[in-house]
Amino acid sequence: MAFAFLVVVIPTTAASAQTSELAALRVLYYRASNEMQAANEFYGKLKSIDETRPLWLGYKGMASFMLARHVRNPLSKLKHFLEGQDILEKSIKLAPANLELRYLRFSVQTSAPEFLNYRRNILQDKKILLEALFKPKIHKLDEDLRQRIVRYMLETKYCTGREKEDLARVRLTFREDTR
């Protein structure tokens, strides 16, 4: 009986810890987009992440993008941007079906200046993300990530009016799901 309890509780506890760790990482990521100090903290936290955790590796790439956003020197900006691009692409090669990595790349590519020439996956990633949002039973998304993706896609110019109407309906289901 005790063994059965441990078999159920330990995986649940580990998954819960990983989810809360990821949620904290997301919060730091969003703070890093606005604050240099948070960007440095975010980068420092992920500096030694290896390739065994593709999602974390993707966030390591995002940490480089955040530094590029805050530094003033154009060469440093470019260096951090290219580093972030390389790391994010590597993480997506390791886990091409990971929707969060696709969302991260979509957000970078839709906001990167055109002269950096990092926009080749916008339509592909958008299609994958919209499918995940419109067919939630097929694609597993935690609620925090689902809300972040919808919020971003409602703001981007890369979604059509029709897609935004559909996204607004998806957004309404958040409120229904939480009742």
C-alpha cells in the first residue's frame, strides 16, 4: 500500500516542481524583456544549461536575445542576438514538436528587425501554434502558456483579423475553464 502511494505521489510531486520551476522561469523571462537587471539574472541562471533539456536550452537562447535588447553597443547587440538565434534553433532541432519553443521563436521572429533576416519560420510556427490552440485535446499546453500564446498572437500583426476573432473565442474559454 505504501509503495503504491509513493508510485503515485513522487511523479506527481516531481512534475509539480518542474511546472512551478518553469512558471518562475517564464516570469523572469518576461521581466528580462523590460529590465536589464532581470536580463542579467535570467542569463546567469541559464548560462550553464546543457542540451539534455531542450526547453531550458531554448530559454537560454531567449536570455541571449534579452541581453541583445538591453546592451547599447551595436556589436554586442549583434553578438547576443546571433548567439540567441543559434541556441534557440538548436533547441528546436532537439525538440521540434515542443510548442513552447515554437512560441518563443515566433515571438522573436515577429519582433526582430528585418535587417537581421531572422523571419523564415513565422508562417510555419504560426500554423503550428494556431492548430495547438484550436485543437487543445490533441496538443497539451499548460494554462499559463496557453494564455501567453493567445495574448501575444492577439497583439501581433502576423495574425489575420479572422484568426484574431478565433483567438478571442479561445480566450473566452479560459474564463469558462477556470469556473
